[in-house]
Amino acid sequence: MDLTPIIGFVAGCGTTFAALPDLIAMLKRRSSVNPRMAGIMGTFQILWVVYGRSIGSGNLVIWNAIAVCTNLLTVGAYVYVRRRSNALRSRLGVQPAGSHGAEAEVAVISDTRPGTPG
């Protein structure tokens, strides 16, 4: 029995879903992270998809296509959280995000939700 496809499947699954916990945590705490890494990874994962197609490797194509989608979701979540934070800041008369860092962004969002003191 050739274990190569099984090893490829397990490796692809592990590396593809390694970024998912960060994305979920980012959405739960409504904070943003710098999307640069997700953008870089997504770019190179597209190249892995092209390479996988050229050599006929289903594992490379499928897992990297899923990883590209995960990275796109990460960048999309960043844009969503950033816009929401900036809109909230403008309503409160606070400086736009980017001048205080992610910690201030989290504080502004979490302190102004309904039902929280402050």
C-alpha cells in the first residue's frame, strides 16, 4: 500500500486549517489583525493550486484552494472589522483606526456594545 496520498491528505489538512483558529478568534473578539500575512500566503497558495493542476495532484489543488478561501475570509474579516471600527470611531469622535493600534481598536469596539458599562 502506497502511503504517499494519505500523507499528502493529512499534511494538506493540517496546514490548510492551521490558520482557521486565528480567523475564528479574530471574529469572536471583533478585533483586526494585519492582513499582510494572509494576503501573502493566499498569493503563494494560488501558485500551489496552479502547480498541483500541472502535475495532476488532487491533494495540492484541493487543500490549497481551501487555504486560499480561508485567507480571503481573513482579509475580508479584516476589512469588515476595520470599517466597522472606523465607523464607530467617527460616531464617537475618536481618531481613525491605525493611529492607536489593534489594542485600542478592541477596546473601542468592546466598550461600546449594548449592555456593557462605559
